[in-house]
Amino acid sequence: MLKDLENNTDFDKALQDSKEAPVYIYKHSSSCNISRGAWRAIQEIAEDKPELQFRRIMVRENKPLSNDIAEKLNVEHQSPQIILINNGVPIWSATHYGITRETIMGALKILKSDEKPE
């Protein structure tokens, strides 16, 4: 499932949702080619695996929220960036060319074992 984060209420809801199932927070820049490639990978996964939860923030259009997310999660801001949240806390993140179908799906291994994703 793909949803956009537009305000702190949406972000707080995503944190709450992560207590039921992991949630990916994706920071997207509409002016960045790397972001476009990462967004395509996320869209493909969301289509193939609709049970996974993705939330997108448009960084250029909503810089204050993007900064709030970085501060609340204690994860340095990057764009593009994807952060996996479980039980309200970040457990994995990737940036730029590190955002691929393989790395996104591999991050879920953290929840199943002590194995580190590739």
C-alpha cells in the first residue's frame, strides 16, 4: 500500500501503524533522477506485495515535515532515502543507489532473524 505523508499527523499515524506491521518511509525528490529510479522500484514492490506499507514524502514540497521525520527518528536526512520502521523505531535505512528492490525486500530479513540485509 502506498500513501503520501503530508503532515505530522500522517507521520504519527505511520508510526502507530508500524506497531501492527513494518512501514517504509520514503523521502522523494521530484527533481532527482536517482529518486525517480528508487520510486519505480518501490511502486513495483507495492504492486507485487500490496500487504507492505509504504509512505512517501515529497521532500522539496514539504521540507519542514522531512526535517521533523529526520529529527524524530534520529536518522540523518538524505534524499532519496528509505527508512524501515517497526514498532515506532527505525531499524534500517538506505539512500541513493542503495534503494533497490533487492535492498528493500532484504531489509525485512531483520525482522525474521539477526541476519543483516545486503
